[in-house]
Amino acid sequence: MKKIIAVGLAGLLLPIMSSCGGSSWTYSSRSYEPQEWKLLVNKPKTALADDFAWGVDVSSLKEVENGGGKFYDLDGTEKDVFKILNDGGANYARFRLWNDPYDANGKPYGGGTNDLKTDIELAKRAQAAGMQILIDFHYSDSWVDPGKYWSPKAWKTMEFEEKSEALAEFTRKSLQAFKDAGVTVSSVQLGNEINPGIAGIGANNYQRISAFIASGRNATKAVFPQAKTIVHYTNVSTQATQILTWLERLQKYNALPDVVGFSYYPFWHGSLDNLQKVLDSVATTFGTEVMVMETSWGFTDDPAGDRGCNNQFSSATLGEAGGYATSTQAQATVVGDIVNVLSKVPNKKGTGIFYWEPAWLPNFSSGWIKKEGAYYNDTGKDWVNTITQADLDERYGGEYCYSSWANQGWFDYNGHVLPSAYTYRHIITGDHQAEEAYQQLYKSEIDITANLSDPEWKMPSTARVVTNLGAYREAQVVWNNEEIAVINKPGHFVVHGKVGSYDLTANVTALKNYIQDPDFQKQGCKTESAVVDPWKIVTTKAYKADIGDAHIEAKSEMGGNGNQYLHWYSTSDFEFDLYQDLGTVEAGTYDFGFSMLSSYYDNDAGSSVLASTLYYKVGDEVHPVDIRTEHKGYGAGAHDISYGSEIVLDEACEVRIGFTVKATGKAWGHADDFYFSAVIDE
């Protein structure tokens, strides 16, 4: 059996004794030896606020337990998960609250199905374990995030004033119910990741959003006068300026909360330096406290089971982008790095961190969403009296299970506590500190593509190293300049470098790429924007009228050069043609392709990608290749798509290249790093 060691730089291999296939589990003995636990966890460099929130969001717990999930402490003894988490240093529990997470037939939407009854039950257990309570009002009937902010079904036809009153009343009555049950609510979150809006009202409708926040804040204070009120944003790496504008409007309309919270997942939300700037700016400009309301990291790449229970996190995708190893050590380091950022916010205004769903075990009962909820998530409507049961089953499959968070938890798949669950305690006590040191290069040999058409091309100034804390850090590289100087024509070259005492070899492929802006970094995108020159696009514009169903997005999901790429998505059927005119291309032999991460092609289900081609055009003659089957789904990660054969031009000619997709609603994908380059003689 693979055991956890002091510094884990590779994914842990934990035994999986369960699957998403049923409602009962078979448990193995514990998969570790507690005496061997030795994480390295450093205290922050600056003192924290006395009332710092060491938080966990355990909203899915009831469905996990309904599916047979159980939890075991250091000794392998079954115990209430809240007691285990509190023993690890957690002093705050956060629970999302949905208005009516059921269809008209009373079937639950899933994802925790966090109605008032469920949350009161969970909150009482957390409070009994010694934890404070935070209630996260989504003001919706299911998930709210940057992609959706549906109004609750019961509020859908209300005018704004009536909806604002309903929001206040729902907040007040819900909190009063907690109070009547003996639960003291210490913090209240007024909306979840509200960048797009709240309850069907768009974020740029400043006055109405401010009225919502003020209504929720006033209702909260009426029941729990000492409770902190929180607004929660995300996308701090791409929407920081926009968020500051929204906060200015809240201030203008007297709706500022006590705390401004942010989601910060290292694989999605940029650098720690950027997070620091945003938190500092908010705290100093508006005088509020700031918190990180959600974060997480993966401890293994092992699969979580069958029936669609795919892990969202993998080393090859999110791990690569986020900058840490996949291990319990790295989980602890991620938390420690974020706490260090919070500690440096001026005037001790960085007051809390919440780890998201550390107890989400993989089983069918605790999937991401059920098909009844999936329809609401996609449309904002209840499927009952809208489509037939057969249509629902066909659209989402007979069994809709997507439990994608299990490998980011603080428990193995059998519910045994992992060492990362004690990260908070180690930070507080400072009993596991160690100076961070480089252990090895992330890779001793790297491949670099040099585009000789780009006058700004140069060798990278840093290289990734792995530290004893399971973190990937950047260190300076000293390259051999004489070897760089000869890279002046297409071909293969080797350049040697030094990173401290480590030897680094770069295999450089020098190309002349005829495609301009091949990685979309010159598109001027901050969050998302329409495609502009030198690229052109024809879309159905079924998703957003101003940018279309295919547009430029800025995140960190592709792992290519920079963080911008072409993204496509629409709730209804759509198609697009992305193309670029390359001008006169010399006679010769060429390679053509790009990188893609996308939803799958599934002919049997009659969904997702219906048609897709990669093509080049010379004069009036179009040369397409079918790439439908290259749409392999999220689990395949970003992968290279090639035209499939060399392209021979007998004479210089005008060339257009392009990429097309025709798909059903909800199909999505990213494309990046296009190339049309002369083949190099080997």
C-alpha cells in the first residue's frame, strides 16, 4: 500500500472501494499510518486578526451521508465529520442555502439539495462541534456562479420591488428559523459569486443590485445584529477593475457589507500577487474586511468511480495551471500561501478563509446535480410541464451523476481523514514549519517553439522548480547566448541553461508561423470579448448578442501561452466559423493545427458537437478535414489537433485557414495556439 510521506510531490495512490453506482459503500481499513504524517506548514509572516475565520464549506454533507458516506478520525474511528474538522483547526462552517431546490413533483435538484431544513440540521451539528455558522444565500433554487444567476421559481414573475421585498423576507424568515432552532448565525453571505447578478437582475444594474444587498443586510441585522454581512465575488484575475466599480456603486447607494469575499482557486484565478493587490485595494478603499470564501486543491489523480463521477481536478490540467504538485502537502501549501496573503492585508482586514467541500465523497447520491436540477441550471425553469420525462432523460441521460470534487477533499475516498485536514491547526500552532527550498527542476528538459515571425520572441527568463512544500515556483535561468544566436532559421536547436546548480536543456523548434496572434494574446480581452482582427468569425450569436456564442475568454484553463483563448458556448443550438487570411504564403510544405479542450462528440446521445472541421482555403477551393471525434470531453484535457497530413503548396498563393463547429446547446470548448508553419526537414 502506498503510504503518505512527509513531502508528497506526486499524487497519492489511495485505494478506491466504492463507486457512484449505488447507495451503499464498502469501506477499507485506513489508507495511512498516522505516525508518519509530517506536513510542512508555515505560519504567515504577519499576525492575523484575533477573530480570523478558519472555515470549511460542507454543504453537500447530507447527500454524501445519505449515499453511505462515513468519516474516520486519526485512529480510524468513525466520528462526526464536524468534530474531525474542528479538531483540525476549523472554527467556521459555511452552508449554501437555496430557496426551493425541488421540481414540481418534489424531486430534489441535487448538489446537496440545501433547503432550510437541511441547513438547520447541518448547522446544529457544526455548532455542537464548536464551530461558528455562515449561511450562503444563493437567492436561487440551485447553483449560482459566474455562468448563471437564475431567479428562484417563485420570484420569476415578480416586479423588482416585490422581488426585493421577497428577498428580504426570505432572508429574515430563514435566519429566524435558525435562531428558533438554537443556531446562532455569525455571518451571512448575500448572494454567491455575484459578478453576473442576483436573482435574475444583472450586476450592471447597480441601483437594483444595491437595493438587494441592502435588503438582505437589513434583514440579517434584524435577526442577528452582530452577524457579519458578506458580498462574494470571483474572477479576481480578470474582473478586478469591474469588481471595484461594483463596490463603488454599493458604497454610493449605502449598501456596503461588513466583508467583501472572493473565490480564489489557484488554477482559475491568477497569481497570489494579484490576489494580494485586489484584497489590499478593497480593504483600504472601502474599509471593509476581506475574506477568501472558496479555495481548494487536489491530493490525487486517482479516479473517483464510474457513472460519470469524473474528477474536475487533474495534475495535467488544473494542477499544471495552478502551480502546485498534486498531494496533501500541496493542499496544505495552497492554504498556507493564501493565509499568508490575508495576513498582509493592511490593518488586519484579511479575516478568513473557507476551504470548499473538503468532505465531498464520491457517490451517486452526492453528485454535482441531478437531471431535474440540470434543466433548471440550464434554463432557469422547472422541467415539469415544460418538457416530457422522456425528453429530460434523453437530454441528460438515464442517470445524471457528476461528482467532480472528491479528489480535492480532506478525506480519502473511503472517508478517512487526510493530513491536509490539519492544515489550519498547524498554521495556528506553528508546529510544522520549515524553510522553503528548491528540491528539483519541474522538468530538466523542456520543449520550446520559437516563432521566427515574431520579432519579440526570446527564451524564457525563468523555469519552474519544485520545492519541499509541494509548490511550483519560478527561478531565474541563465542561458547559453552563443547557442541562442544561431536560431535564425527554421529548424531544431538545443540551448543549455542553468537554474542555480541545476542543468536545464531546451529543445527549440524554430518555425515561421504564418498565423498572426496565434494564441489570442493581442485580442485585448479582460474577461471576455468579441473576436477582432486579425481573426474573423461568423457566429449565430445565440448566446450573447455583443460577443456571440464563440468569443475570446481570459482564464487559465488551457495551459498554453498566456491566459486568453477562443471559447464557445450557448444554451441553444449554435455554430461558428473562425478564420484568418494569411496573405501570400510561399511555396512549400506546411503543418497546420491548434490546441483544443472541449465537450465531447457523442453521436448516440444526439448531443454536443454535431460537426466540426479544420480547413484551409486556396482561391475558391476549400480543403476541410472532419475533427468531430477530436472533441473528447473535459477529462481528455487540452490536446493538439492536427490537419492530419502535410499541406503542399506548389507555388506562392493566398491562403485562408479556419475552424468550424456546429453543436447543440450547452456544448462548449476552448481553442488556442494555432499554427500554419513550414515543415522542418529532419
